[in-house]
Amino acid sequence: MRETNVLVLAPRGRDAEVAAALLSECGLAPLVCPDFETLTRRIDDDACFAVVTEEALRLSDLSDLTERLSAQAPWSDFQFIVLTQRGGGPERNPAAARLSERLRNVSFLERPFHPTSFVSLATTAARGRHRQFEARARMEELHEGEERLRTALLAGHLGSWELDLSTWTLVATSTCKAIFGYGPEEAFGYDDLLRSVHPGDRERMQAAVERSVSGGADYAIEYRVLWRDGSVHWTAINGRLVRDRSGRKIRLVGVSADITARKEAEADLQRLNETLEARVAERTGELEAAHRIVMAEVEQRERTETLLRQSQKMEAIGQLTGGVAHDFNNLLMAVLGNLDLLRKHIPDDARTARLIDGAMKGAQRGAALTQRLLAFARRQDLVVEARDLADLVRGMTDLLERSLGGNIELTLELDDAPSTALVDANQLELAILNLAVNARDAMPNGGELRIRIDRGQGEGELSAGDYVRLSVSDTGQGMSAETLKKATEPFFSTKGVGKGTGLGLSMIHGLAVQLNGALRLTSHPGEGTRAELWLPAAEALPAVREQAPRVEPKAERAPVRARILAVDDDPLIAMSTTDMLEDLGHEVVEAQSGAQALQLLGQGSPFDLMITDFSMPRMNGAELAEAALALRPGLPILLATGYAELPAGERLGLPRLGKPYSQSQLADEIQKLLAR
């Protein structure tokens, strides 16, 4: 037994000497205290026990000692050996009973005592105190281990949790709560955890918990977590089943980690790999095409054209935005503007005029294609009005029958009840005709095309309300699930090379969404296809007799010569615009940017009008107009653009000239502005 301090307090010196001697023989280190206050101060976590005479305690105020004993650490139970002379222990000595209450852990030894009895009692007290010291060491080790574990969890961004299997009560750390989108002070139980699991992963997660609980297997799973703000995250959970001494399963404990960043990196890597495979496949196709070119010139041309068209379609998918239509309109602007001028200055030659007319028709067809792109991008200008869809379909019957041919039967299921919807009639007719042609191509051996109109309630992606449903069904070849997923993608087509643009369904989809409706497709191989156009219903309008619009005679306006500032960052467009303006007799000053235009305006040069493009780097046309009006209040400004929607221009109330425009349209707009 190691040497330990034992406190000794005895008013009579002889008692203290005897106790100290006996304690030394036991291998203990006695510390004789001169007074009760010293004894009280010496009682701490390192003291072993105390030997005190009864008279020393009876003559002292025990309140400080009692308070000190009450404040002991949980592992400590400091013992007193009280030497009495009056009847021994509490059962015969009322004073001893009071001491037991105040001192808590007390052993009484009646004097005179035999040395053996004192040594036995002191040895027992020392052993008890040493066991308390061992408990303290184990508690400190456990606390240090918990701190190391807590530090490791924090460093690894891990959250710990514990699930009581008898009550299914979940206890989780702040880090674990944060992984599921909860704050440190928020309540987070097992039901909250289940609600946070993504619906697509919830069944798999519960099955994994059941396997661990029933079979004792380790719990290891990764699943998606749906936060309350709607964002999706990933978490990895690892746990183990804990049993009591009898082998009964009592709880499941483990850690959780946020692996959202890792999952996103894996998804990015997968996308990169898929892109790499696509590039390798594309390069392989090019090499094969080159080899075929050497083998036969005709095959060379066919393969090259196929690869070129496919490349253009794939490229267009990534660039199908409003900017694509804008750039295309700029190009058409240059072509149509120059052709318009060229037609005015060519000699009177029928063949040349025919060639120019053919070129202009080709450019105008390009403008029509731009409208189809705008339809998919949902940026086309629509003339929305209430129309009875049944009447619209009846009016198309002859056109549909001629388009379908003689081997396809057309069936109409049109109710007499009103089927009025808010639509653009021209665009909807094109959409119905497109669906009919697609159905015809899917029935090469003939079949039936059925057009049905009824009403329904909005659900799913549609807002609540009444809708008119126009269904076009065929008995053709149908589509697989994989093909159906891609059916509305731009440039995707199941038809042979050169037999379709792949813009039909994408255009119809864009039209439906722009009309606040939806396009829904259902199809199965060998069972045909059904396309449903859901369009917002409108109140039936009373029939009115159409009157021929009154045509006002157009007043001839005298030509006005003006000094015009033309702003466009595209030199080709700027040159075309300048040529048209100068041909009209105007004086033109060009600016290649908004900054250059403002510099010219700031120099005080007189200008009657400014024509500016909208889409320019650093400063767009609307911003330039604001700055120009600050310098020159009242300056007429004409905004030329290929976009269909310009909120900024509309806010300023600027007149707009859509690209591509002709010289006559340009002249009319200038005349209107200058006439103001």
C-alpha cells in the first residue's frame, strides 16, 4: 500500500501520538492537525481519511466541514474514524448519531481500544479510499476518451447519434442535426429523421435499420436527405447494435457524415467521363467517315452530310436560347438588307431579279425557322384570344384529310358543349397539323387518327383551374420509354436522315408552356401514341359577324433628310444599316459601341435621331438610351433587336424595330419618329 496522508486531530497529545504511531506501522503517512480549522482545510481530493476524537468534534462548529463534505466530487466519500469514550456507536450514543448525519461516512472506535482493532479499521478505510482514487482515475480516463472522441468527431465533421430500441427515442449531436437541416436547439426525433429522408430512399433506409436490429448486422448506408427548404443533400450513416449483459438488444449507436460534396464530385466525374466517351465516339465516327471517303466518293458525300447534320443538331442543343434567335436574326438582317438594296440598284434583268428573289425567299424561310426556335424557347410573340377548339378543328378537316392520305381514317370526337380556350389560333393549327403528320409517318401501312376534345382539371405541373384537353391519338408503331423521354428535345427525331428537323414536338411543347398549359405524351411500342394539349379554358364568347377591316388610305409623306447616329457592335449589321439609311437620303454617323456613341453625343454634334442595337457588350441598347436621354433630352431613339421580349426597352417606352427588317420598314419607323 502506497504512503497516503491521514489527517489526525486529538486535543490530548497522547491520543494523537498513539494514532500517528499506529498509522505509520500500517504504511500510512499521518498528518497531525493542530486545530479543527486546519483539519477542515486539509480535507481535499488527495487526503486519505481522518482520525478524530469525539471531544474535538463536540467542541467545534461543524458547519464549514459539513459544507465541504457536501461539495465532494461524485467519486469521493471521505471517511472519518471517530474515537469515543461514551458508549461506542450511534445505537448507544445519541451524540454519535448526530455526528453520523453531519459527517456522512463515519466509523466509531471506543477507547480504550486494542491496537489491532485500530489497525484493522484504518487499513479498511485506506483500502476504501484507494478504491475511490481508482474510480477517479477511471472517470478521468473516460472523460479524456470522450473528449478525444468529441474532438475527432468535430475534426472529421461527424455527428454522433443513439437510438433507443425500446422507445425509438433518437438522441443526436448538433453536427448530426445539421446534416439533416436542423439547428442545434431544435427538437429532432426519429420521426423527424424519417421525414427528412428522401422519399426515393426511405424504404431502403428503413429496410437497412430492420436488418441491423433483427439480424445484428452493422448499419451502413448512404442516402439522400431532403431539407425543409427543398434542397437535396447526401449523408453516410454507420452504426452498430449494442446489447446488455443478458444479450438483449437495447440501442443502435453510430455516426453520420455529410457526403454531399463527394456525391456532387462523383456526378461531375461521371458527366466528364460520358462527355469523354462521346468525344471519342465522335472522333471514331470521323475516322470511319474519312476511310469511307477514300473508298467511294459518293459514300464520302453521304457520310459527311450525315455527320455534319448530326453535329449541327448536337451543337444547337447546347445553344438553344434566346441569344441564338437574336444572332440568327442579325445574320438575316444583313442578308435581307443587302438584298433589298441590291434589288433597287440592279439593271432591269429578269434573271438577276429572279435570283435575288430566290435569295430573299430563302432568307425569309430562315426567319420562319427562327420563329420555331423562339417557340421552343418560349419567346415568340403570340396573339392570344379565346377560340372554340372544336370549331378550329372542324375548319381544319379538309387540310388534315389531305395531309393524312387515303389509307388513314380521321375520326373526330367533338362535343357540342363549348370548348373555348385561350390560344394563338395560327400557332395551334400548326401544332395540330404537326401532330397529324407525325402520326401519319408512324402508320406507313394505314390506320386511324382520332382527335378528341374534352375538359379537365389542372393537376401536376398545371395550375389549378379548368382546362380544355385536345387529344391526338394514332394506332401507329408507338415509342419506347427511352424514346418518349427524348421526344420533346430539340432536334431529336426518329425519322430517317433528311426526313425531319426534330423541332416539331419541341415547338409544340414550347407553345403549350407559353400558353400556360402543357403537352403530355403517352406511348407504348406497337400500341400507338397519344399527344394531349392542355390549354387554359375561357368563357365562351358570343358569335359575332366578322366585318372586313376598314383600310385607311396611306398618306404620302414627303421624304425627310436627317442626321442619324447608328450604333451597332457588329460591323456587318452596321454596314447594312448605314447603306440602307444613306440610300434613303440620310446622313449617317456610325458608332461601334455605347461608349463611342455617348462620346459623339457629348461633343455636341447635332443629331436628329439615334438607332441602336439592343444586345451589345458592356452597355446594351436600353442602358445607352438612358444615358443618351440624360445628355440629349427629347432625342428620338429607335431600338433595333432580334429579341422578342425586352422589358428594359418597354420600361423606357422606346419604339422597337424587330430584326430582320426591310428598308421600307426602317423608313416608316424613322418617318414616324421624326414626325413627332
